[in-house]
Amino acid sequence: MKKEGIYAGVICVILIIVFVISGFHPMNRTPKNVYQIYLNGEVLGLVENKDELLNMINEEQQDIKETYHVSQVYPPNGFNIEEYVTYNEKVTSANNIYEQMREKSDFTIEGYMITITRPKSETEEEKVTNIYVLDDEIYKEAEHRFITTFVSEQEYNAYITNSQEPIRDVGSLINHMEFEESIVIKKAYIPVKEKIFTNASELTQYLLYGTIEPQKNYTVKQGDTLSSIAASSELNVRELMILNPKFRNENAVLSIGDTLANGIINPILTLYEEVRSTEDVEQAFTKVTVTDDSMSYNTSKITQAGVTGLERITQEYRIINGERTQDTTVLSKVTIREAVQEITAVGPRYYPNVSGGTAGSINTGLDWVWPTNKPYVITTDYEPRWGSFHRGLDISGTGFGSPIYAARGGTVVEVNTSCANYGYYGSMCGGSYGNFVSIQHENNYYTLYGHMKSDIIVHVGDKVSAGQVIGYMGSSGSSTGTHLHFSLTTGMPNHGGVWYNPWSLFR
């Protein structure tokens, strides 16, 4: 009896379990279509009506619509919906999902993402910049304004329409123009937390300065010129005209109260130009002193005035964001006028008066010879350059490996030959001068010859004469091409010496 009772109880339990299970069998319920909501892979919940959620996102974000003047707001990036058929009745309200998304991420609006990729260089890793705009025409207009900051509208239109006038006597034309960076424009849903450019003017500033912060400006006063404003702004005139494209001539007339940009640019884009030009380039004359015993003691007079030479040079060179690089390829040259030597007669026991001249110049009272072959081109003068000062002459056009001459007799006091013959902009090899020679002359004058090839043929302690070959032109150190950097100081350069304009020696 007991055993039969146990069996009956077990059967009873089994029947109850079967009954309960059969009571909850899906076949006895209606399946539902629902939507699983994900954000960046995280499940936020199930909703019955996806359109209700999307409409809520759009309707609740009126401030975004007003800020950007758009009619539609979209879910955050990383938002995803998957449709399910389920018997689970535990769905989440659209409002609950909306609040979760609002806390975890930013809603988006439709626009364009511009990806600017600057390739890896010797000084920096690959750099990627993303720019967001509502309309791709905003970017196209800003890019156009960026280009015409460095190239006049007329020159640019002639280039893109292949209608540049050929060079007849003097002039220039653009052989090629391109950006160093790759630029990709594509439609995108933009998170509203990102900076979204809504006008071309603001975006142009960002492309030029790398920031949207307010930039320096100068208000023109009586007596101001582009030259005086540039000098007070640590710019040269070319750079000031780059910042203010409406001025294309350094003698442009200014109006009192005009506002000029005078900040330092830090461009997002890098515009390369390859240019061919024919121009008349002055060539320095040399100075010679001769003793005339018939003259009074310690007197001097110029008996033959110096005249600069003039060469018509056809050349090709590169321009990067309005700044000419230091290399030049001379294609042809025609002598228009030969240089005439300046001769100064001096009396017995003559001691030169070495008083200073105009700002940055000095009268050495000595004879000097030009340190390179001729004809040559000055690619950067003794002048301000984007917030710093270029303390010498960059002389180009005579070619890689062409001879460098001592500008006057003296003693070699410093030599560096440790740098590669080809450097790059920003290199600090040789203190940025690359391979260089420094020569001490009488009266505590020094000349420095930078960016040379490593096969320098003089050594510290050597006595050199004026016009003696000391080495060869290269592109070492911080350099954008083959050239010689030629400097003049009183006192040893880079060791407490005072810098002067090297033109003091030849003009």
C-alpha cells in the first residue's frame, strides 16, 4: 500500500508539472514584433515602436534645430536597431530609451565630414584632422579663400582654366599646384558636441590659423605703411600681404582706421606651388681699398662708385603656403649690366671709422667679396619671418656642390661636418645650420657659412684669404633646399656675438 501511494504521488506531481508547462507553452500565446536598441554595442532595451523613439529624439531636440537651422535630429553615432519576434512582454518605454541615450551620448545632425590627412614627415607623425560642416559648399568656399590668401584670384583662375599668359620679358606662371594633404569629403551624421562650421569665414580662419580663437589685428594710424606695420608685428611685408590678400603691392595706400590681420599663421593645409619666373636680379659689387700716399693721413674718398650688376634669370622654385623655399633651379641667365667695383682711396695710416649705419647695418670699413658664384638669387633676406628674425642672407641658384668662398681673409674658428648633406625643415643638426664654417676677421668681425656639404675643406685654426674656397653649397640642417646661409656678426656667432645685416658688406 505504501509503495502504491508513493507511485500515485509521483504521478500526481508529474501531471501538475505537465499541466503548468503546457499552460505557458508559446503555442498558447501571440508572438510580438519588437525592436532591440543598441548604443555602441550596449543593449538599452526593447521597444514596440521604433518610430515613436525616433520621433521623440527629433521632437525633443528643438534647441539643436534652432542652433543649426536644421529640420531633423538623429540618434547618436553607434545607435543600432534589430527587429525581434518574441513572447517576452518586458518591453521598455521609448522615453526610457531616449533618456538613456541622452545621458550616454550626443545626438547627431546630417552634414559632411572632411578628413584632412597630413603624411608623416621627418619632424612629425601622420596627422589626421576632421572638420565638420552642414554643407560641403562651406568647405569648398573656405578652401578657395585659403588658396587665394597665397595666390591672387586672377592668378588662380588663370591656372585652373589653363589660361596663363606666357612669360615674354619678365613675369611668372604656376607650373603646378596641389595640397600636400589628402582631403576626403563624405556625408556623415555629426555629433552636436563637435565643432560644426556653419560659415566659410570662420572655417577659413581655422584652416589658416589652426584655431577659431580671435586673432591679432592692427588698426592703421596716420603715417603707417605696410612695411612699418610688418616690422612692428615681427612679419615681413610679404607675410603681412598674405594675411591681408586685398593688398598685393607693398606700396599700397592705407586708410586710417583700416583693420589689418597681423597674427602668426599655423595652417591646417599645406599648399605647394611650383613656379617658373623670369626676373631681373641685382648682383652685389665688391669693394676695394687702395692706398694713395698723396692723400692726407687717415683720410679716404671713393674714387670709383660701385654699381650693382643685373642678371635676367629664368628659374624654377617652390612656394609653400606663400613662403618661397630655399632651393632654386636656374634655367637660363642673361647679363644686362656688369657689376662695377667700388674703389676707395685712403691716405697713409688709415683707420676705418666703423660707426653703425641704419638699423641692423654697420660700416666695417673693410673690403669683402661675395661668398658664392654669380648669378645668384636671395630666397630669404635679413628680415622678420613669421614671428622670428632671419639673421642672414639665404643665397641660392648656384647649385648643389657649387663653391663657397671666404668673404674676407681671416682665421677659421669653428667648423661642423657632422650633418647629412640633405637636411629638413626643423632639423637642429649643427644648431640648425647643418654643416658650417665660422671665420674671424680683423676688428672682431665674424662671418658664418651655413647648410654646406659635409666635405668642408678648411679646419679650425686655418688662415684663409678673401675668395678662397672653404667648402661647397649643400642643404644640411634645417633647410628646404640647396642654399647658403651667410651671416655677419661682431663677436663670435652663436656665442654672444651681435648680428648685422650682411648687405652692410656690399652696399
